[in-house]
Amino acid sequence: MRASPADQTILDRRNLDWYIDKVVQVLVFVGGISAIIFIIGIFVFITREGIGFIFSSWDPIEFFTSPRWAPTSSHNPTYGALALILGTASVTGLAMIVAVPFSLGAAIYIGEFASGKTRESLKVLVELLAAIPSVVWGFIGLSILNPLIIQWFNVPIGLNVLNAGVILGLMAAPIMTTIAEDALKAVPDTYREAAEAMGAARWQVIFKVVLPAAKPGLLAAVLLGVGRGFGETMAVLMASGHSINIPTSIFDSVRALTATIAAELGETAHGSDHYQALFVLGIFLFLITFLINLTADLVVRGIRNR
Amino acid sequence: MFEATEINMRHRRTEVLFRLLFGMMTILLILPVALILGILIYKGAPVLSLDFLLSEPTNGMTAGGIFPALVGTIWLVAVALIASLPVGVAAALYLSEYAPNNWLTRAINLAIINLAGVPSIVHALFGVGAFVLFFKFGTSILAASLTLAIMTLPVVIVSTREAMQAVPQAFREACWNMGATRWQTIRRVVLPNSISGILTGVILEVSRTVGETAPIMFTGAAFFLPFLPQSVFDQTMAMSLHLFVISTQVPNVPEGLPYGVALVLIAMVLSMNAISIAFRMYLRNKKKW
């Protein structure tokens, strides 16, 4: 039996609400994929500004092996980023040495030992620490830590790997603590109960059961901390001394990749080799942090799928 | 009767030891920051006054107040919020209400994580390449705010999505059973029940935006401007950049001045975070389901 045209009109649910629903669905979908659009947009636009240099005068061997970053030299400008890469790496490395043990320790204390009010207030405190802006951290390195380092270690300059590393460590620690604590919380309570039922003491439960089970999450926390260290700009610019050096001790001043862009971009002419070279540094930073974040994500996803 | 054996006692001692060790580590994480905040307040408080907040910097920024920077930061944050809020809420709606469990959703989540992880100076380069040059906004509040908006978008998306996912599925099903469309369900059920959670996310985003420096350095914030911005196409001063400038670029700044600026900046950020956290706790306590 076929429906008459009148019946079809009744069955047709495409009223105004139906159309509004469809329009919203499209708008929301566009919003949904905006993050993908933006991440691609960032790569496209920084590449667009730097690509000319990559194909004209960029020498990858010089870029990765020469410590001479002298783009403003009038007769022989060179674009070696080795010292900058090592500067970033040394500061981030020291920051991790400072921050990783304390972050993991604090996460274990907050997640496994503390309870009730103590736990809540500690979590709030850590969250507040993570909110302090990087320019304020840079200022702290510059005006509080700088004279302390000069005084304590009897060195001429207090703006060095040590200063920037400690500042960066203090910055990264709250974030790593939060993520590590989440990773510990994700370990099912049944694991703990099973171990306790076998007669294990609290510390045995933590070291033999909880930590191994949370290992990928903890690794991701450290990786995200490293990513943060690589990308940190203002604090490193202000606390590291900003002089081009291959660091041989923690009292050497260094210059970071991010800080180089921040300090020099304002002084370059649009489209010049120097300007484009700074965008190439940006592309390099983008790719490195992308890789670090991707790895952290894969590590976390690895446990979920298992 | 159960008696503590030698092995029980040993375990208990070890546990106390570890509790102390990890507790110490937690304290060592928090203590230096507390000390630093103490120093900031000690050195910055004498500079603060209503006059400091409401007057212009004078004498090559070595004296006077921070009014233009304060106003500029409010401009930047407001425009960034207007730009990022609709996009962020739409993205969260998609992820919470529409997204199927497929590769696209995984890609979106990965993109959000990466967007949050892109270095701030790379966001600045993007802002220069896209907004200042390609879209020809010039160095302006608009370009700086859009850069900030994209940078802080993950904060809005993540917290809004969490608030929406906390609305029980049964609420939605009840609404659908009444014949409501998806949008009607979202408008009448999901949004009203998650609006306060969204608000805490917004406050968090604002506090993040206030402190950012690198993304606005080359896109719209100026070292010094003797006048207040009149439209989004003007440049402006900003609190965060002002702190950077007077502590590194300007000679002969009296010692207290940058401490005062740092204190105002940190007070703005921390108070907003505290409000957001308190709000979240209040909501958790009064939750009906």
C-alpha cells in the first residue's frame, strides 16, 4: 500500500527544529575539527615564512653541527644551531634531574599516602603552582636566584644553566606531579586490594604493584615535562644568560632555541635570511615538541589497549 | 590474638620511612615556591597603591604606574575570550555529544594535546605569519588576541568537555524519548547542567591568557605606548610584557618597581585560579546526582 501525499507530509519530520538541528550539527562538527585545522594551520604558516630559506641558503649540516649562530655578521652570516640545541637540551636536562624525582615523590605521597583534607589541599596547592606565569618565573630567576647563585657558588654570573634549570624544574614539577598522580589514580583499586590481601605492606604494594602498573603513565608525565622544557620561552630567555656557548659546566651561560627567536625576531627585516632562519628554528621546535607529545600519547594509549 | 611479629614491625618501620621520604619531597616541591612568593610580596607590597594601578608609567618607565598595561591586558583577554569561547564550546560539544569512537575523534584528541604542547614562541611565529601578515591585521590587539585564543583553546575544550560528560546519560535519553532533537537536548539539558563547569574552565583560561608573554610580543603588544587602545586594530601595552621590559630592557629601574608589577600579575592569575578551584569544589558538593 502506498501512502497518499497527505500522509507523507505528516510523516515528513523536516520542520524548523529539524533544520536547526542539522545546522547545529554542522557548526559543532566544524568546531570539533578546529583543533586539527589549527595544528595544521600553525605548521603551514610557519613553514610558509621559513620555506624560502630552507631551499635557498639553508645548510642542514651547518645547522646541526656548527655552534656559530651569527646571522647578523655582515661578511659571513652563519646559521649553526648546535649551541642553541645544546643550550635547550642542557637546561631541560638539568630541569628534569631536579624535577622528576620530586614530582614522582610528591605524586606518590599525594596519591598513595595522603588522604582526606591533606590530599585535597596539596592538590589545590600544586594546581596553583602550575598557574604561575613563565615571565614571573623568569623574573624570579633574574632577580632572586641570580644573586643567590653568585653568592653561594662564588661565580661571576648567576644567569646560567643552573639558574634556568632550577627555574624550569620548579615550573615543570607541578604539571608532572598532576599527570603522574592521575596515572597512579588510574591503577584500579582491586590491584591494591589483591596485593594487601596477600599480606603485602603499603610500601610493597606501591613499589611492586602500583608503580609497575602506572609506569607508562609516569613515563608520559616525564615526557610532557620534557616537552614543556623544550618549549619554554620567557623564563629561559631571562634566566639562562642568553649567550651562545656550548655548555661545559652548569655555571656556563647558554642560549636556548626558543629564547633566540624571542630575542631576535623583533630586530629582523621581514623576508630577510635572518627572519626566515628564525622561522626554521620554529619549524624545528614544532616538530620536536610534536614528536614528544605524540610519543607520550602512544605510551599512554599502549596501556589502554593492552 | 594477633600479635605483631618481627616482620610486621619491620614493614611498619619501612612504611613510616617511605611516608616521611615522600612527604619531604612534597614539601620540598612546595616550600621554595612559597618562599619565593613571600619575597615577591615582601619586596613588591611597598610599591603597590591605588595610584600605582591607575597612573601611567613615567620617566622612561622607571617611575609611575601600570594603568595602560592593565587596560591592555583586559583588552587582550576579552577579545581572546570572545574568539575562543564559541569555538572551544563547539569542539567540546562535538567531542562530548556527537563524536563516534573513530579515527577522526582520536585525531582531534591528539591535535588538542599537541596544540597545548606547541611552544608559546611557535604560537607567536604562527601569529606573525597568519594574523599579522597573511590576514593583514598588522600588529594589533586582534592579531595578538587571536594568537592567544588558539593557544588557550585546549584549556576551554578540555574543561568544557569534562563538564558536559559529567551530565548523566539518562538525562539525555529522557529528553530524546520526549521527541526532542539533539540540539534541543543540548540547549535544554546538557548546557544548563554543565554551564557552571564551563565557567570554571573559562576562568582558568582567562588566568592562563593573562600571564602569556611570548605570543603577544610580536603580534600586538608594545613596549611602551603613551595612550590607551581605542579599537582592536591598535597596539597595546600588556602586564606580562611590561614585566619583561622593565626587568630586562630598561636601565635604572628602581628595585621595587618590577616586584610590584610581578606581584600584581601573579595576584591576578592566582586569584582567578583560586576562584575557579573554589567554584569547582562548591559545585562538586552541591551536585544532585
